[in-house]
Amino acid sequence: MENIFRKEFIEQAVKSIDENTSKIKACMKQLDEKDIWFRHNEHVNSVGNILLHLCGNIRQWIISSLGGATDIRERDLEFSTVGGFTKEELIARWQDTMHEAVSVITHASPENLLRNRMVQGSMHSGIGIIIHVTEHYSYHTGQIIFLTKLYKNIDMGFYKGVQLNQRNV
């Protein structure tokens, strides 16, 4: 029974990550090079900063903590960077991070999912780490979608053809 729950949990986490990855890819196709580093004001991150932040966060939480790689995160740089990466370089960095993270999640053993470890100063199980990352990734995906709609005045059409008003039966 334990393996059924592990398999289901991992499949659902990866499904959520993949859905958000697909949405970010669609947004990145719409955005121009100038849009990537644009900040409306000092309190709003650019899409570039959000992607760097996602890479840093996911690398620290999943690849390092859950996967055992060395923690090399420099969090402040994720938000203070104002350029230096092209759109293609950011996409490549983000996609490499996501591919590695999904691999770590997919191969997590039951023991690793239950083991507690320190991340950013507090204790988390492997399951807690994966929940944090899927929620955090979704949150920032929403920000990227919002900025894309704002910059381009478009409907991204993510739910086109889906009957969202249908009631559960």
C-alpha cells in the first residue's frame, strides 16, 4: 500500500509541475526580450527575476535538500539581477532546473520522502518539501501569467474549450 501512495503522490506533484511549466513556456513565447527584465516599480519583480528565483528555490529545496546536491543558492541575487541573461539563456536555465527537479522527485524513495531535514532554517519532510515547491511554483506561475497578460493584453487561453462551469456529479 505504501508504494501506491508514494506513486500517486509523486505523479500528482509532477503533474502539477508539468502543468505550470507548460503555462510558463506559453508565456515566454509571448514575451519579448525587453519584457523579461521590465519592472513596473521597485516592489514588482520582473519575469527574469521570477525565473531566477524559481531556479534558486527549486534547486535549494528539491535538487539540494531532497536530492543531496550541494546548496549553492544566492537568494538575494535572484531579485537584484537586472539583466545579463537573454530570454533564451533564462529559459534554458529554468528548463534544466525543472528537468533535474522532476527527476529527483520521481526517484525519491519512501524513506527520503519521510526523512526530515533543515531547509531555510526550518525542518521539512521530503513530502513537505515537494508540497512547498509545487505550491511555490504555482504561485509564481500565476505572477508570470499576470505579467504576460498585462504586457501583451492577451488572453492566454489556458482553459479554452474546457467547461469550467460544469458541476461535479
